[in-house]
Amino acid sequence: MPQPKIVVITGAASGIGAATARLFADQGHHLVLLDVAFESPRPASNDENDASALRLKVDVSEAQEVKTAIDHIITTLGQIDVLVNNAGVGTKEFVKTEHHDIDDWERVIAINQTSVFYCMKYVLQQMTRQGFGNIINVASLAGLKASGYNLAYSASKFAVVGMTKSAALEYGSQNIRINCVCPGYTESPLLESLFTMKPKLKKRLLQSTPMGRYGLPEEIAEAILWLASENSKYITGQSIVIDGGLSL
Ligand SMILES: NC(=O)c1ccc[n+]([C@@H]2O[C@H](COP(=O)([O-])OP(=O)(O)OC[C@H]3O[C@@H](n4cnc5c(N)ncnc54)[C@H](O)[C@@H]3O)[C@@H](O)[C@H]2O)c1
């Protein structure tokens, strides 16, 4: 078993974030789970196998809420070994750029992009003090390749890939690694909402995926766990694509 770490995961109530929390808990790590969907701070239940975890209701697109949560974690636990910036949303409708709703643009950029800056900013202040750390951002294949009718999501995920590289450059000499994962289509409530909007996509996207199936949240979690481990200790600033070959 690896040494237990203090691991903060955003968007941990559902999908990829929840699967990542389960996997880290199985490995004996101490978890702090942040999500706007949580009711209030309370210990996680035993049935999730992470009785030592804290759940905090935090909207990661609000700088003050992020700062308060990070301050609380440092005061109670003393350090943060790993941060997983996973919280994210899709656009409300699929339209060409000229028709993109401005409020929806601002919502998606705030949650998918600006939140990653806020979380990295406050956690890096602690990681530089403690002299080590590891950050994994959840971007998307849409952060590496064009995806039409989806401009805010595309912009936000390209930004996450860019922030990952730029911050990795800044902190490589301080024993802090920063990487991202770029999932293809992965089974989750977010993907289900896409198929509700565009039912025909469900079959079409499968046909474009060489492995002939969608990814599982657990498969993304495995890559995150590996990036957070000593097994990837010479890797920083990278974007790991997990997409069943879709990008090919
Ligand atoms: N599912 C896919 O196909 C896919 C593909 C590529 C990338 N991703 C990315 O993976 C990440 C997780 O997505 P998922 O598919 O598990 O979706 P999901 O909807 O199952 O989970 C997203 C979680 O983020 C939380 N969240 C949303 N806004 C928040 C906020 N302001 N503050 C705190 N928490 C907030 C939600 O409550 C939810 O629990 C997202 O960043 C998404 O863009 C998903």
C-alpha cells in the first residue's frame, strides 16, 4: 500500500469525481470532497468505504468559497498532497457560435475554467509552503481537438490544458507536478444530458470510437490515481488522453 495522502477532489458527488474518490479511498488515502451538490459539511458514509473523508459544499466558481474551504482543510489536516480539479458542466444547448448564449458562456467558463485557476491558486500557496504537491486537472478531448457547436466548453477545456502546461512550467523546480487527463466520451450524468439534448449522437459517437464503447468513470480515475502516484514521478505538464481511440 502506498503512503496515505490528503487528496482534495472537486465535483466529487457524481460521475468521474465520485469514481476517483472511491478509488483513492480503496487505496487508503484521506479524502476531502468538494461539490456544490453536497448538503453541508459532514463525514462521508461508511458504504463509500471512506469513513475518514470530509464532504464540503463548495461552489468552485466562487473564489471566496474556494479560499474558505482550502483554509479549513489546511487548518484541520495540515497539508494537501493531491488536488484533483474535476468539477465541470456542459453547455445548455448545441448551437453555432453566432447563436451561443452569453449567460451560458459565462457559466461554463466560470465553472470549467476559472474554478481551476481559483483552486490551483489557493492550493499552490500551501504546496509551495510544504515543498511538495501534485495537481491533476480534468480537461477533455475537447481541450485538444475542435468540437463544433460547443464553443464555451471547447474554450474552457483548451484553457485547462493551457493552464496545466503553464503552471507545470512554473512549479517543476518546486517539487510540484501538474498534469491533466483528457477523457473522451465517458458514461456519467453529464454525458446522459448530452444524449438527452441530441439522442442521435448516442449511436453516432459509438461508431467513431475504435473500441466501440464509451469510457467508464473508473477508467478515468485509474489514470488520475497513476498521475498522483510515485509511478509517474518524472511526468509534468502532460495531457493524458483516455478515449478508446476516438482521437485517432
Ligand atoms: N463524461 C464525459 O464524457 C466527459 C468527457 C470529458 C471530460 N469530462 C469532464 O469530466 C469532469 C467530470 O464530469 P462528469 O462526466 O463526471 O460529470 P458529472 O455531471 O457526473 O459530475 C460533475 C460534478 O461537478 C459538480 N459541479 C458542477 N458545478 C460545480 C461547481 N460550481 N462547484 C462544485 N462542483 C460543481 C456537479 O455537482 C457534479 O457532481 C468535468 O470536468 C467534465 O467536463 C467529462
